[in-house]
Amino acid sequence: MGMIDQYIYDGTFEGFLSSVFEVYERKPLVVKIVSERIATENFFDEEHIIYTDQVKADRVWKGIQTKIGKKAGDWIYRAFLSEKPDRERVLLRIIKKGFLGHRVTEDYADVDVLRLSNLVKMVGREKHRMDAFVRFKLTKDNVYFAEIEPDFDTLPLNAIHFKNRYADQKWLIYDRCRHYGVYYDLHKISYVKLEISKDINTSEAAPFYFTHDEMHYQDLWKNYFKSTNIPSRKNMRLHLQHVPRRYWKYLSEKQP
Amino acid sequence: MNFERIKEKLNILADAAKYDVSCSSSGSKRANKNKGLGDSSGMGICHTYTEDGRCVSLLKILLTNHCIFDCAYCVTRKSNDIKRAAFKVQEVVDLTINFYRRNYIEGLFLSSGIFKNADYTMERLVAVAKKLREEENFNGYIHLKSIPGASDELMREAGLYADRLSVNIEIPSEKGLKLLAPDKKREDFIKPMQKVKNEIIQYKSEKKLIKSTPIYAPAGQSTQMIIGASGETDAEIMYTSAYFYKQFKMKRVYYSGYIPISYDERLPSIGTEVPMMRENRLYQTDWLLRFYGFDIRELLNKEHPNLETDIDPKLSWALRNLEHFPVDINKADRRMLARIPGIGMRSVHKIIQARRYRKLNWEHLKAIGISMNRAQYFLICDSSTFETKDRTAAQLKSLIMGTSGSKWRGAYSNQLNLFGSNAPLTTS
């Protein structure tokens, strides 16, 4: 068996596209694209570090959009955000098939297309959940602040949704798992890295960060949530199916 | 803002509004404009779910629960001894804006008990919507209740601010209405529906000519019927529903299993179980009419005035019409694919896309995600192994029910036990 070439990139989408560029450039026999976060040393593989190159990434991206289609581009990006360990393998195969003229957003009986569409569906569902489950709290600095811990890296998708919706208020959404946030300053969104104190949400510390009215509105919302329930139709299984426990942490209506 | 007083009102007026099941926030085309607040151009969002599993998308409240009417089925009826409250217009506006800014809701669903008269009430509902749109530059979703008997002029204004308007017909038949709400007339419900339908048509046609024509109730109108309060058959309910879809171009008809709230002897007594299974079957039927191309007469008719409770209406239809099966997955048109039990519209779409590239076999169909335990008896595909036995409808039903884990199973067997019967689920 021949050597497998392992292309190690920085884990960004641009880095992945740069790796795809190198695959077409260097034409390795067997290649594995691996994010540096999960790359492990392997005696049988030959490692190559791929540097993220915006120009190369743009060329691949443009190629995908014009040759395979806008929808396929969107799918590839969304599937990438899933962070699943097989994403690079599936996406490279999809891109290769796409450049050969295969319709990668339609042929559901093809294993790679099916996997792609499943990843897209998973990411889309999580994105939609975050659009729904973000709970802003008004800080004393007049910024609406929310924290999330999504299963996948959906924040870049959510940012667009919230920018269209809350055009007249400053907001910051922070991903606690991936340690970055998106801040909207009434004009544009920007990606931010920041240290956020762990106690920001606990009841003793909250009044220090948030406005006086904020506590009242959370209380009103919790009350509304209770009043709108119909006890004689109680169905906790259905409730948990829609609002799994792992999301409760940041839902004001689910706090004690 | 006096938060304690607001809390008290909110508890009363949210509690009174919760029997209205619509919580849809989709179908509008209102985008954010002039960097204002909100956007309702996308798909609807359920921000949370109640413990009974219903979507919470809108702040759903009554403006007041004072009411001059005495409809037996309604908690807010005049003769009911309950706490009454009323919001001020500004209070509703503040609540909506502050909930919206925190991403709790997609918008407001405002209804009301009828105080003084229809127009007086409708005027106040319109005032809330107008304030939200014009003073707060709010582009979130607004659903207003049309008050039966409100004037055409007010209904026209309402549609300019609201995304959706609805009048609840509540009782599916006229005889039921006469019994349970003797002061209400069917015409009073119909009049605002007719007006809204005509305005939607008119504004749409004007918009084609003049771009600046404002949008009128872009998410259309809906209505609701109470199920199990007045003795109608499923056929009566669904024929009424089909009539409303057709006659008034309704976006949705909702079915609400009656929740006993009164000792009135004209109604099921308190403690009677909410007919949730029946409600579910009616919704399935509604879906078959709107998305699957079924005609109401195929599903419910003189011979079959009620839906079967133990199987879904599509399977029920298939078992009564076995001559149409098996369907060839690789050749059948969209309409017939949609009629195969266990295949939903999403799968139909995927099948049609995928079969352009190869003939589909069982493995493909499984991967696409169709429900095999039902579908396998009704289709053929590119494979040599098939269900070849010629089975009767009753045999098929018992086979399918033996392997399917319906979410209603518990409820169904409980009901059987209630009547002390150990009869098998199928008739043969």
C-alpha cells in the first residue's frame, strides 16, 4: 500500500478551501485533509502543513459557486460548520464530483450526497434552534447580551439572522464552547474574542451587569410561559423533544 | 412601569388567551425597513414550547377578558365567575417591544373579550397595531383577532397593520352554534372574513400596477373550530373546513380539542379527557387536503363519516382503495407517490430527484428515510424481493399495527380498557 498524504490545515473554512486548492495543484494519489485540532501523528501518513491562503481559497470558492452552483456552495459551507470528523472527506469527494458535473444537491441515492444533505439538515436545525433559543439580557452598557452553546458552529449563520432583525439595538452573542462572539454596533457585525466572567448569569452577580428592568422582564416572561400552558394537555415527552434539556441553561423561562 | 400590576394582568389575560391554538408566525413578507426593529420575512420561529408541547411563537394575550357575550364553551363568558382585567394600549405595546427585543417572541397575537360593542373593541385592537407599526417602527409579526360584527372600515384598517387576521368560527355547525352561543349569528363571523378576503384580493391586484401600494394582511387569515363540544362528526367538521379553505382562501383552519371549563350541561363535563387523538387525526386530514392532493370526499363521506382513530387517514384511504397499489416508485407521478402510506412530501421530493440518476431499490428508499413498515406493502421498486402475498385490508392493517409504535398506542389501549373490552384492534 502506498503512502497516504495528510494535509493538515488550521480548521477554518478558508484553510479547508486552501487544502482543496493544493489537492488540485499537487494531485496526490491518496489524500486526507485533517484539521490541526484533531490531527494525530501516524507512521504511515506523510504530513503536509497547508497554510491558509485567502487568494487560493477565493479561487476554489468562486469555482464551486460558478461550476457547481450557489446552492451547492451554501450546502458545502453549512456542512463544514458541522465540525463532524468526516466533513473534510465527504466535502472533498463532493467537490470533486461537483467539478465533474455531478448534481451534488439532487442525487439523494449517492452516499456522499446523502451524507452532505444530512449534515446540512443537522446544521440547519441547530441554526434554527439558536435563532429561537437566544435570550438577550440588557446590560447596563445598553448592549443586549446572550450566550449560546450550540452543538455545531452555527454562530456565523445566526449573525446574519440577528443583524436583519435587531437593526436598531446593539447586541453581542457569545459562543461559550468555541470562545468567540459576534458583536453588532448598529452598523456592522464583527467577530470578537473576549474574556467573559463565569458568574455573569448567576443570580447574585446578575444585578451588577444587567439593568433593573431586565430582571422584571425575565420574571414577566417566566410568568407568561406558565400562564400560557394548558395543564390538562400536559405532554412532557413532546416538550422535551422540542426543547431538549441541554438547551435549558440559557432559557430564562426554564430557570427556577 | 408598575411591574407587579402588569404581572397580575399578564397572568389573567394570557391564561384566557391560551385556548386559541394558532401560534403561527410564518408566511408574512414584512422585512426590516429603515433600520427599525424586527423582521418577519423569514420562516416562523417557535421560541419555546409549553409543557403541553405547543409552540410559543407570539405573545398571545387578550386586551381584556370583560365580555358582553355568554358563549357556553368560552372561559371568558359573561356568567363565569373569574377575575377580570384589561390592558391599556400602551402596556401591550411596551410588553411586545420588550419581549421582542429579548428574542422571546416573533410578535403579538392580540385578541379580546367584547366590551361595549364590536367596533369599540376592534378600534382598540387596531390602535395597538397602529402604534407598534407607526411609533415603534416594529416589523415583527402581528396577528389580530377580527371581532365578529366589526365594521368594514375598521377591518380594512386592521389589515394594513396586521400580518394575519382571524375570526374563530369555534362551532363547526349552525345547530351547535344556536345551542351553545345563542346571542351569536353565523353571519357576524362570515362578514369580516369576506371583507378581509376581498381586501387581500384588491390590494394584491393594485400592487401589481402600483408598486407603492401597502401590503394588506400578507400572512392571510385563519380560523379555529372546537372539536368535541357540540357533537359534529369528523365529516361535518372537515367539510366545513374545506368550505372555509375554498370560500375564504384561508391560510389555516385550526382544530382545538375541547377542554372542559364549565359545568354547563350542554357541554362535556369537567374531567372529560381532551380529545387529542381525534384532534391529531383531523390535522392529518387537513394536511392531506392541503399538501397531498386529496379531495375531502375521498377521505370522509356517507360511508365513512368518522376517521379511524387507530391508523392515520392516509393509510385508512389506502386500505379502502387497494386496487391502486402497488405503486412503482420509479415510474409513478408525484400525485400517486404522495398517496403511498409511510411516504411524506419531503421523501416524494427526494425520490423524484434521485430517480433521475438511477433506478431506486429498497436500500435507497431506506436511506432517503421513508417509513418502511407501512410503505413496504404498497410499492414496488428496483429489487427482486417484494411483498407478493395478496392480503386483505384487514390483514394488512393488523400486520402494520403489529410493527408500528404509534405515539397514540398507550392512549388507544387505555380507551379500550375503559370500556372493559379486549376486542382485537382489527376487524376481520
